[in-house]
Amino acid sequence: MPKQCDICGRSSMKDAARSHSNIKTIKRQHINLQSKKVDGIRKKVCTKCLKTMAKVK
């Protein structure tokens, strides 16, 4: 199962780590996923969606 939000579908992004000699190394930046119960079902939800859901309620 991918590291992806079950609500909005966001997933990890590519980024470049730069060394002192400016050599680029590709790395992944994963999103902050939390396991929460939403409507009685356990889902992986990103913190951005959790913040939005708290605001809407």
C-alpha cells in the first residue's frame, strides 16, 4: 500500500539534497500520515486533512 492519504490522495514528493560540492542526490519527502478512525473506518490521513476536518466540525 502506498504512503498516500486516503482522503485527499496526497503522496510523497521528490526533492534534491545538495552536498557541499553541490552534487545532487534525489530523495523522497514523505507526508505526515496518521492512522485515524473516520466514519468508523480506520484510514491513513495526512495532518493537513486532519486540520481541515477539525476546522469544519
